[in-house]
Amino acid sequence: MLFENFNRTKNGYCAGVALSLLGLIAIVLLNGCSADYDTLGVSDYRNLEEISFAEQDGSSMVYSAEHSMEFDFVAPPESLETWDSLTVENIDLSHFASLYLVDDKIKEFPEDSLELDSLAEKVSYSKSALKPGDKIRVPSSHVVYVVVVSESGKKSIWKLILNVPESEKSSSSVKNATSSSSAKKTSSSSAKKATSSSSAKSATSSSSAKPAASSSSAGNSSGKSSSSSLGSSSSKDGKPVESSSSVANELLGSSDSISESPAPRILSLSIAGKSAEFDAGRKTFHVDDLDFRTDLTSLELSEMELSEGATANVEVGESYDFGVGIQVTVTNANDESETYTVKAGYQLPGSNFNSWKGDYVTPDSIWGNANTILTTTEKITSGSMIGAKIQTSSALTKTASGSLYTAVFNPKGVGTLSMASSSTWPDGNELLDFGKPFNARPEFMEVKFSYEGKGDSSDIYILLENRTGDKNVNRKSSDVNKLVASAWFRSTKADNTGRENPDVVSVSAPDENGMRTLRLKLQYGEPLAGSPIENSSTFNTKLESSNKSAINNGLVQGTGDEPVTHIRVVFASSADGNHYKGTKGAILVIDEMKLIY
């Protein structure tokens, strides 16, 4: 009666052996337990330790404070006058961070850390992250710029100096280019002073207002000014100072013309008063922490800051359907454009698993388990972590999986004598009403977990559903429950080895509490080939039990475009626990589940 978490192909359950009714009941209840949790914050780390190239001669010289690296290379083959491209051999940077080539022309690479940070936020970069085996074209300047993007979207820019062997003529050209660059640096410095001087005059004479300031004011199509100025400002003593944005814009430019407009960009954005995070890899701004069950179909775009002179196809102050997500296109004066996805959503209450009432996660309106007779799910405190410990137990040769799920156990009040009969209940999941009302469309689910399966397999999964009815317990024959999206992890080991899991994006190394971070990518529409959902009873719409109290949790495949009405999240220490199968002592620990939009 406690097997709720996983729909498994039934290979046959243990035939009944003469057992005491009370023992059978305890076991069945144990099997009904399922577990599910997941959450985790994202990392801001964006350190670049080293890059190496296949053509490199010796080690690189790393100047961490200046954010630069210098490389020497072996002589090119006789067929080449010099290296026209270089092959990336190794990249060593912060975990979960990615490295991209900068697309913009850099007029001057700053030395000040604040200016470096500001420039990093301004530059445009390649859509695909660099990886070993990629080739980098060697520009005539022999200088390449790269940007490290953290998991949270924060950036760090680096300068790579490529000392490639070349002909005397080419070397001379490089020297001239270097001299020219130095001259430009001096000129740029003078331009900064001139800008400050101009700003000072602006403070005393409105007629000397700079056109750039007007362009900044028109930064978004709504005509509303953004939250931070892109022009110059004044300090407390009245002296003009440059904002970090204007400094970064000055450092960016074209090698042909410094009057080119900055690349079109969204610098910051807020939805319903909540600041959005930027995911550089997906080019997505997302808000993940609105109030539970917020109406996502009509939310206000409350703030948006664009690069200087850019406009957008949306307006601040207007409302949009951020639940599905909208495409925001930003265009600059050169008619160049960039398109971003902007989405919003919310978390499941109690999904950090810090709040408990006895052996039950609160609020129990969201989370349930089958601890009615035997406790297989309980609170665990270890180091800095508070989470859920989900353990498989056994009694009288029967296996009972621990579990935690968004479901209600035995809502029809089936008696213990009936539940004790495995012939009456061949699939313990039919004693559960799975799913809770939910209307958001997350892209990822993250959860911290550890697993000691002793050869068993754990299950962690999320299903988004579209239902014509509400609860499965009162489901009518005419009701249709469709699968909108799914992501499923099933593994014998916590490091995700030994079993195919195409829905898994990543599994981190253990943290200080021994917990790994699992990231699952939700697949909207038909599940990916090889997903563990294929070996489950998710799509079984015909009940295995003939008992009139059996609950039909089966789904039919949807297109993925249907509105989401319910969410099913399950965590279980034994993947086949609903069929009375598992290994005694298998332990799944979960903490901090998070939905990412």
C-alpha cells in the first residue's frame, strides 16, 4: 500500500507465502513510500585557471590580476607561413562555468577590476561554448578575447596573447599594430578626459547635453528610463564621474570605426518586481521564485535596461504571458538584433525539505509518504544540511521502498486487511492519488541527493500533466490525463554510471555533506528515447487491481503544448518498490529541490 513512486514493468511479484496479515500490511505500507526532492542554488564562480593548445610550446604565462594569458607556439609546418588557427587542447575553469569567444572588437583592455567586470557584462560572444578540439582563428593582432560565464550568468573577461612564429614581414606588422594600439590607448585616455570635461560643461549648461545621453534615455521602446544611467553622473562633490556602463561602452568598439553602436543587449530585467537571472548558454532571462500558483499568464514587465541606443519589441509596464515565455528582440541603431527568451515560474512549497512535522514534510498538502505503519521516510540532519532520508526496509520477506512524493496515500481509506493482499494490489501505486495542482513550465529540475543502493536503483522523476479533471481519486471515465513534460533519473549509483539517463544534464561531485547536485532537463512532448519512463507504468491506463478503490494514475502522451495543470514529483529508494521489489538498507537522501525556468 505504499508503493507510489514508480511505475515499473511488472516482472512478477513475489507469490504469497503464508504470512501473518499484520506483517503483510507493514510491508505493503513500506513499499508504498516514495521519495522525491530536489533543489540547489546556482554557482557564481567564473575563474579561468588555464587554457592550453595543441600547437603550444611550453607552459602558458598566466597573469591572474590582469586577466591575461600569454602563449608561445612551435614553428608551423613548411606548408604554412604562420599558424592561421590553433587547436584547444584543455580548458580548466570553474565547475559549471562555460568559456566563449568574444565577438566584439575591443578597443582597449582595462586594468581596473571594476572596469573589467563592466566590460565582461557588455561584450557579445559566440553562441557555442569552447571545448577541447575546437579551433580558434588567429587574428592579425595575435590577441583573442574570451569570456567565462558562470552557471548563474555572471561573466569574467580574459585576454589571450598568442605569440605565434611568423615571417619577418609579419612580425614587423605586429609591431606596428602594437605601436598603433599604444597610440590608441593614449588617445582613448585623452578622450576620457574630454568626456569628463564635456560632462562638467553639461552640468552648467543644458545646451551642451550630449546626444548619447538622449540615446540612453530612449533605451527601451516604452520610453521609460531604465533603472541605471548609461551616461555620466556626478559625485557628492559635484565632480563628474563615469558610470561603469559608460566605461564599458567606451572600451568596446570596432577596429574600423569607434562610432559604431554597441551590440544590442538586455542588461537587466525584472518581472512583477522580481529581478531575473540571465542564463548565457540558453540566452534566457528567468524568474524562478514568484509566489506559488501565481497567475503566470499576465505578469508585468516591471523593469528592463538595454544597451545604449537599443530598443525592444516589448514595453516596460505592459503585461505578458511569462509562464509560456516570450521572445524579446533587442535592436540597435545599426539594425543589428539579438533575441532572448524571458520566462517566469515558482517553486513547490517545502521543497527545501527543512520543515517537518514528525516524519512528514510540511506542508503536507504538497508532500506525502506512506509512513502509516512503518516509517521509511524521516528527517535527517547532517552537517549544514536538513533533508529527507528515504530507506528501503523489509518484513516477513516483503520489501518496502521508502518514498516521498506529491501525492496522497490511500485517499479512499482502503482497510489494512485489503492492503495486505499483494494479489489484490499487484501495483501499490494504485493506492495513491498522484499529482498536485500546478501551472508553470520549468525547463530544469535540480536536487541535491546521495544514494547507497547496495545494488538497488533509486528513482527521481518529475512529470507535468494536463488533466480534464482534478484529482485522480474522483477521475471519470471521460477524463483524459496527458503527459506534457517529463524528466527521469534512475541509477544504481549516485554518480549516474551504469545506466542510460538521457534526461540527465549533469551530476556534480559530492559537496561537503556528501551530496551531489542532479540536474534534469524536462522534455516537453514525447520523452527522449531511452528515458527510464519507458520502463514504468506511467502510460498504463488499465488498472492492475480489480479492487473498486484502485486509483487510475495513467497518462496518455501529449504534444507538450498543452497547458500544465498538475505536477508529479517522486523520490524512491527502490525504483521497483511499488511491485514489492528492492534491497533492504538502500538509502536515498534528498535536499533542496529547485525548479529552473
